[in-house]
Amino acid sequence: MNDIVFILLGPIILGIGIGIYLDKALAVEIPVFTMVLTMLGIITGMYSVFKKYSK
């Protein structure tokens, strides 16, 4: 049950990191990539937790 933290936070942290990198590399004024990839990370993390514990 302790792995739920890593399953949920892993994709979120990865999405934030990649989003921040892309926003800085492309010099975007509004952090669009960070917002989109964070939301994608949240959805992916929740799906992974649901898939693992719904059995």
C-alpha cells in the first residue's frame, strides 16, 4: 500500500519537470506545457492507481 504514493506522484512530478523544461526552452510566456503535462500526469497517476487496486 505504500507504493500508492510513488505510483501517483511519479507521473505528476515527471509532467511538471518536462513542462517546466519545455516552457523555458521554448520561451513561452504562459506556462502552457507545465499546465497540460501536469494535468496529464494527474490523470495518468489516477488511472494507474485505479488499475492496480481495482483487481
